[in-house]
Amino acid sequence: AQRVTQPEKLLSVFKGAPVELKCNYSYSGSPELFWYVQYSRQRLQLLLRHISRESIKGFTADLNKGETSFHLKKPFAQEEDSAMYYCALRGNSGGSNYKLTFGKGTLLTVNP
Amino acid sequence: NAGVTQTPKFQVLKTGQSMTLQCAQDMNHEYMSWYRQDPGMGLRLIHYSVGAGITDQGEVPNGYNVSRSTTEDFPLRLLSAAPSQTSVYFCASSYSTQRNNEQFFGPGTRLTVL
């Protein structure tokens, strides 16, 4: 079974401070990992995916297979980063080849 | 492209009533799915479809039915609404079931069951 754990429900930082949103996963194969973001009262949108190794809005995330983690990081948080962040996993075998499993989300608040 | 659209935006039902949440996409996507979003629970998959005429159950399918008669539409039916179905419902779609395909989400339907 695939599982995604986001240990922090809430995370509050000050503007300009570094931020790290934690994500750990459980999956026996080679999964795809994603971060989705949901701004207040808006739809979910893809922030980044591990396979692209990209930086979006200053955020990066590295897949650590040894620690089964995909933490989201940003060196200097901005107020507009305040949102709900979801880590998600997609498996690569059989029936799990396209279904996304989401973590429970972390609500990030960036204070001025 | 309108992307993924959902109607209605808000709905209030009484226990036992039935209704259909509409979802449509104009991107010719194969894969469509329904999630519910509850505080502290994240998003949970209700049903999904890998193409017209093909549907399957997700993590929390009880109390919901779906059909996929066309590529564009993927309605979600509540046969007899219960207060436990109070939630925000999101529809999503992606071009195919292959890896590296982004899922696009609709704006959501906020449902309250009294």
C-alpha cells in the first residue's frame, strides 16, 4: 500500500525566514512525488514534481529514497506563500499507476 | 480552454436527498477522478475513470456512483445524502495514465448535508 505522511498540520514562519515542509512516503517501488498548493478558496495546483528537478516560486524538493522523504524547502519565505500544501505520491505498478495518494496537508502561514 | 469545470459551486442538501455533482473538461483528457477534501484528512479518492465507459472505485467510494459516457464528462451522484458526506469535492483530470502527467483540478463544490 502507498502512504504519504505530512507530520505538521500547521507551520508558521516569519517573512524572510527559511521554510521546510516535511513529507515522508511509504511505497515499495519507484514512485512519482509531487507537491500541490492550494491558496485560500482556490483550486489545487501543481507546484512541482520530483522528476522535473525544478524550482518553482523559489521552492525546491529533493527526493531522498534512502529516507523516503520529499521535503519542500524555500530559503526565504514570502507572505504570498501562505497556503495549504499537499504532498502526493503516484505509484508505478498495476492499478496504482495513475492514482494520486495525498498527505493530509500542511497549512503554511507566513507572518509579516 | 476552460480546463476542468464543476457545478454547482455550493449546495445544501437534506439527509436522504439525491443530487449529481457535475464535472467537465475540454482538454480531451483520458483520466478523470473525484476527491473529497475534509479538514485534517487531506484529499481522498472517491472514484476514477481511465476512459469513456470505464470507472473504478477509489479509497472512499461508498454512497457515491459515477459514470463516464463521454470523454468530457464525469458526474458524481449521491444517491441518499448523509451528513458524513458534507465536504468539498474536487474533480481532476489528466491527459493520460502515463507517468509524468499532471493532474488538473476543478474549482471544487462545497456540499453541506443537514
